Amino acid sequence: MRFVLNKEGRHFPPVDSDGFEAEFSSSNVHRDLGGSYSCSYHSRSEPFAVSYPSDPVELVVRDPSLPRPSISLSPTGVTAPGADATIRCQGQRQDVRFFLHKAGDLNPQRHMDPAGAGAEFRIPSVGRQHRGNYSCSYRLQTEPFVSSYASNSVELVVAGGTDPTQPGAVPAPTRPSTAAPSGHPDFTHGNIARLGLGAAVLLVLGLILAKACYSRPRGAP
């Protein structure tokens, strides 16, 4: 088979393969490589019978010359379930699109085209599924496949009912011990010790009484 890589109407040199796949690689990634890519293939013996193109993938190139944005979370600290939270991303340019990222989340990232140099991502009715670490980046409107590096991260912590092994979890409060219901014995450590001591005293008295009975002469009153 012969594979062809396409980028928005541009065709790269084809790659021949003896198997079912081919690799296109670059040793020097630069901002001009950013874009939407798809590929197709055809048999080398039938060059005019070409497959339909694949689903596209995006290659986004990070540009270190773009200043990193800043990020803030409101409210800070622990957020009560059902409350609203707002994540604000702030840049230094106005012709950008902001993207919000959540660590470990494979869902499509949220984006926003603000009127100014900042964007606010509102999270209504916060629940367990929203806890985690968030960061943001931006892309130029004129170069949608060129991105800044991500900001520092902020952690959204949701109070109550969380798994303590997960990021952002809050330990559940310790429940105070309650007294046993009326009419049922409360076998605390102190009560068990007293019951054991009483049983030992009864056992000793029983042994003394048995010894006295067996030591009396036969026929004695």
C-alpha cells in the first residue's frame, strides 16, 4: 500500500508500506506544522483507486515566545456541593481563544473567545465530578494551531462525600461515639474489665467452697 498524508489541501510525500500502516515523522517541529491532518491510501498497483480520507487529527504547536497566562479560582478553598465556581484565565493579548484543561480528563476541552484579554469559565452546581486540577492556555485567532504553554494549575476541592484517595478529596469528619440504646448493655472496656473481675472472684469462692466440702470428715454434721 501507499499512504498519503494531507494537511488542509497540502500533500506530503507518500510513504510505501508492506503492512497496514505508515509513519510520517518530523525531527524539527515548528509552528508551520500546526494544522489539521488526515491520511488516505491506495494500492501501488492501482494508484487511481484511493480510499476516503481518515478522520482528522489536530497538531497544535506550543510557542515558547507567547507569555503564559495566569489562572485563578473563585471561591478559593473548599467549595460546597451545589455552589457555583468560576475559573478566570488572564493573558496579555486580546486576539486569542482561551482553552480550559482539566488534568486526566479526556473529554473535549472547553474554549472561549473573550472580548478582552481574559476569560471566565463558570462551573454551576459543583459536584464530585468537577473536583481536580485545572489549567488554561490560549491560541492566536490568526494562528489557531499555535498555542501558549499552559498556566500554573489551580485545584478545585469539593467538600464532603469524596474518595480520600483521589486528588482534591476532603477527609470525612469523624463521627462521635454514641451511647448504646436504652435497655441494652454497653460493653465498653471498663464494663468488660469489671465483669471479668467479678467472674474471677466467683471462681475463687467456688474453689474454696469445694475444697472445704471435700476436706470434711465423713459422717461429720
